[in-house]
Amino acid sequence: MYRFFFILGKLFHPLRAIYNKFIFRIVEYIYTGCLSVRINISNGSVIRYPSIRIEGSGISIGRNSYIGKNAVITTWRTKLYEKPNILVGDGTNIGQNCHITAINRIEIGNCVLTGKYVTITDNSHGSVTLEEMQFDPNRRALVSKGPVVIEDNVWIGDKVTICPNVRIGRGSIIGANTVVTKDIPSYSVVVGNPARVIKTFE
């Protein structure tokens, strides 16, 4: 039985190219159209099927951008921030399994490229105080130390975490597994946990 299906797979292999080129694309376009009812998606942008969760008010994706499969992109309304925003620019590519979540504001510029499993957040569950640490994290109110801004042409490697109240300057490169907790100058190369600038081009 195994051998039969193995050979069948080899025979049908040429059809895979047709599927990837046409049918797969059609599915992506239909899926993106369905999501456009809930969020603002500009012409030419594609959201890969499936996305685990893309919902909330104030999400906007620019022209010719791409969101990889299994992405989680959400905004959450709170008493302090009633109109959270996630703004993705033109020509930006968000890798698969990324998690982008906002209660305040996240701006991702034009032509930004991220790897897989990247987290970008402007919020956390509660403040770091002894009083709050005595409560279940799920019961702590969401708080934001400030918005996240990622300027144009930034390259973000796999498994990077970008924390609240951070601005990453234009053209910077963020190495894999980096945890960004403070502002990064434009045209910098950054690595580590916490992030450290190893080179900046003036």
C-alpha cells in the first residue's frame, strides 16, 4: 500500500507546480478578500491561508504587502486606549507565525521584512510591582509603556521580540533571537538579549 501511494505521488509531482502557481494563489486571494471585510487591506496585499487570528479595530495593511501563514495580528480596546492601531506599510513582508498585538499603536513602515516567529507588542499584562505580582496574570489589566514604530526598510530576523515604547530606525538589521527593549538608531546592526548595537552606518 505504501509503495503504491509513493509511486502515485511521484507521478503527480508535476501537478504540484500547477497547484502552487494557480490554485494556491486563488485560495490566498479569496481568503484575503474575506478578511478585508473586517480590516483595511489595500490593493495587491495578500494574507496567507490560514492566519490563526487577525481581528480588531484599527488594523490597516498597505499596498503589495504579505502576511505569512499562522500570523496572529490583534488589537485590544482598553479604558485608556479605546482606538488601538496596527499600521503596516507598503511592500512589507511579515513572516509566518508572527505575533503582533496592540492596545496603543504599532507602526510598521514600508518594505519591512521579518523572519518567522517574530513578536511585536506595545503592551503587557500589568506593571512590574509587588502588588500586581500577587495576582493571576490573566486578571492584571493590559498596560502600554508606549507605541512601537518600525521605520522603512528594516530587516528583522527569526524569533525577534520587539517590546513596547521602542523605535527602530530606518534600514536597521535586527539579528535573530534579539530582544529589543530600547530605541535603535537608523542604519544599525543589532544583536543580543537585551539588544546591543554592534555597528552603525552614518
